[in-house]
Amino acid sequence: MNALPVLLAETVSDGGVWASVNRTFVESRWAYPLLLVLVVGNVVPLLVSFLVWAERRGSALIQDRLGPNRVGPFGLFQSFADLGKFLFKEDVTPGHVNKVLYCLAPAIAVIPPLVALAFVPYGRNVMMADVDTGILACFAVSSLHVYSVTLGGWASNSKFPLLGGVRATAQMISYEIALGVSALAVLMVAGSLRLQDVVLHQADGWTVHGETLGAWSRFLDWNVVKQPIGAIVFLIAGFAETNRHPFDMPEAESELAAGYHTEYSSMKFALFFLGEYAAMIVVSALFTTLYLGGWTLFGLEDVLADWVRSSAPEAGWINWAQVVEGVLHSGIFFTKTLALLFVFIWVRWTLPRFRYDQLMRLGWMRLLPLSLAWLALTAVGVGILR
Amino acid sequence: MAYVTVRRRELTFAERLYLPSILKGMAHTLKHFVGAGGRAGVTMQYPEEKWQLPSFYRGVPSLVKDADGRGKCVACSLCEYVCPPRAISIVPKSIEGVVEKAPEVFDIDMLRCIFCGYCEEVCPEEAIFMSKEYEICGETREELVFHKERLYEIGATLGADAGVPDAERKWAKLAREQGEQGVTGG
């Protein structure tokens, strides 16, 4: 849409410049994506602050404690208090570090996970970047996350961060392969790299030899049912990718002080923290999309959306039916993602840390062959059933 | 010669798979998470909830007054003498027309006090009592030297159930006791 003539025409016809600018913006193709970026871009950091709180309260409950319960209702605003503390702390840059890389590393920790979330479909129309190479783009960006850990460890120029950084690099590269291969099996079943297609494929029931089975098959259509081994491998590799327990080798506080972020303080440290949780959200969102049917709920979400659409007011300049549908879809999506994030927290406070050699053996000698075998099996299955 | 090789049991497939044990562990932590683990709610919410202190609890030492509102301390300095960490310092003064003295200055340095209770035990006048007060804080060292006024203030919070400070005046009590025993004179 050519904005300028419209703007001029509107200005002439009803006089109000602001109203016409407003109208032009709403009707332009930039309005919706910009709105999405604003909403989702702010939801993720909020979700992170919620997660930190959930982690602390959850771990406390698991250990029969109470956890932070003072700031706000149930201690919900604890993260904001912490943020305030981080902002006002002295930002120490040690004299022995490589200044450029040292400052770059925390930024790299945060940006890739946030970018990767742009490729994830939160609903039928709630998606920032609907690219055809969806999953590849997502992996390509999110695997940049390893650089933050590597650079942070390297630039700190001291031994524990370096050891943490080296471990992290080896670990993340090792598990990235198993992660990618298990995702590949899903893409084979879905027949598309586009994440939206992968989601829709999990909502339309089973198709065998071109024939769609009955409505019951919709309830068994999630990839976690069709790809159980792949899902387990993906989840385990996902834990390793995000450096979460039981794979938190890079930090391993009892061995390496704090690992790669030992030399970091104040807001730079907080950024690493934010990045770690954002990466957790990315893996959970991807798992939801690939294995748990994304924003779909056995077709029930369409029934609900239709009911809403029939009772929605006439479309003004805001399409209410679409808004409600978007909220509904992303609500389903985030419920699944949050459930998965709870599993992340739950596992962290249950399992002890792996030894480094166990970690490597699990990655290369168990998960990788397993995922390759499962890929082959899936290929055969798809060949027979299609 | 005598050593025994302990053969480790062969692990079953399920055990080597590791996942069943993980699930078992997670079931256990979930039980604690939902509060069925047994000890949920054991935490005391401190500023709102407080300990029920036992009767023998030794908090900040405090000075008490008698029924007429006169300080019982006669500045004999026994507590100052007995105090192991030398937290107490007393400067006596004499009172016009009365045999006994009273403290001009009675300071207890709470940074030195070890709450041993010797001062309470040694006091011949039952004038110093260990109170139930344990929340001691200050921003400077000077603030934590408790002066006479503060010590009387804390002493005034002691109820009959606490250290049972004898409210009866010493001479009156003596007279009563002597009267009961049928003793005359002083």
C-alpha cells in the first residue's frame, strides 16, 4: 500500500491529520508485525522474570522451603527488585580482560534466543517471521548462543571461565547434532521446514496412503506420540543445549566457581542470566512446536474460535475475532511452553550433575546413534505409509 | 593376602537406561513440591511469627524497678566485677538521706555481652534480670552501648511470668518477713 497518497487523501477528506496518520498506519502492512514485535519482544523478558521467580519458589518447595515471598504477592516482583539491584551495582570490568569481546559476550547471550523466537508460530496469524526455512533459521540463530559462552570464557582471561567456556563449546556442539537429527525426523514426517506447516500437520489427523483417518486420530496426532524416541532425544539434547541441570558443565559451581561468567558482575552478569532463561524458552517453544502440536489443541481451538467469531462485534478498524483467535492460540501455546519450562525447573532440582566424560559419552555414543537410528526408522515408516 | 573382590551386580537394562530412575526421582521431588513430602510449612515467617521463648531464655540484661518506681540497683558493682567480657561499667552516686547508693551511669556494651547471666545471678538486690529481648541492632558502635534509661525501659517489659522481678521494696520486704517470723528490731 502506498502510504503517502492515502495520507494526503485522508487529510483532505476529514481534516484530522492525526486520525489519518493513525488510520494509514493501522491499514499499512507494517502495523501488525510491529505490534507483534512489541508484544512478543516484551513478553519474553517478562516471562524470564517470571521464570526466575518460578525457579526460586519451585526449588524452595521441592526442598521444603518457602523461597522469596516478600516482594509483591507471593514474591512475584522479586525479579524486578533484583533487576533494580543489578542496575545500580558497580559494573566492574577487570583489567586483564579483552574489553571488546568481554562486553560483546553478554549481548550475544541475549540476542540470538530473542531472534530465534521470531520464527516460532504462536498462533495461526501470530507469527513474526513466517519463513519457509523456519526450523533451519531458528537453529541457525539459536546456535549462535554458544559464542556468548565461548567468548565470555575466553575474554575473561582467567582459568575457571576458560575451562567453563571450553566445556560449554564442546558440550553445545556435541548435543546440537543429536538435537538437529531428531528434529530432522519430525520434518520428514511433516514434509516441510516451515514451522507453521509442522504445527498444522499435527492437527489434521493421521493420513495413511493419502486417506485421512477418523476424527479420533486427531488426538494421537502430536509428534510426541508419533516420534516418542525423537522427542526424548530432543528434550535431553535441549537440556544440554541450554546448559541446564543435569548438564550444567559450563557453570558447575562446585568445580569451576561460576564457570564462564565468573568475572562478570552487575548487569553484564544479569544479561547472561537472561540469555540462559531465554534459551530455555526457545527450546521449550521449539519442543512445543515440533512435538506438542504448537498452538493447536486437537482442533478444539477452531471450535472455540468459531464460537467467538459468531458472537464478536462487527469488524471496525480492529478485527476483534482475529484478536481473540490470536490470544486463544498463543494462550494454548504458552500453556504448553510453561508446562515444559516447569519440567526444566523440576529436573534441575531433582538430578545431580553429570561427570564430564559421562556427558560426552551420553552425547556421542548414546544420543547420536539413537537419533540416527530413529531417523532411519522414520524414513522407512514415512516411505511405507505415504 | 586377605582382600575380597566385591563383584558389582550386573545392572538391568532399565537401570542402564537411567530414565526410570530419573522418573522415580522426579516423582519424589514432585511429592515435596505439592506439599505431600511432609515438611512443607515448617519455615517460621520470622518478623510476623516469633519463637515461643522458654522461661529460662537469656536475652538482653535489664534493670528493674520496685513497686514505688525506684530503681532497685544500689550500684554495688558486683555485676561489673563478675562480668566475664567486662561489658558492664558502673559509676555510683549517693542519694541524699538514704543509706544506699544508686548508679549514676550504668552501661552495658551489647557488643561485648555474652548473655551468660552471671550479672543476674550475682546481684544481691535482684535488680538485674535477663530479659526476653533478643533483637539487638544499631548502625554504630555507640548505639549498641545500652545506657541506664534503655536498660530500665527493657526491664519494664518484664512480666511476672518472665524473670519474676520482685516488685516489693527491699526494706519493706525485710520488715514483712521479719514480722512474719516474729523478729523485732533491725
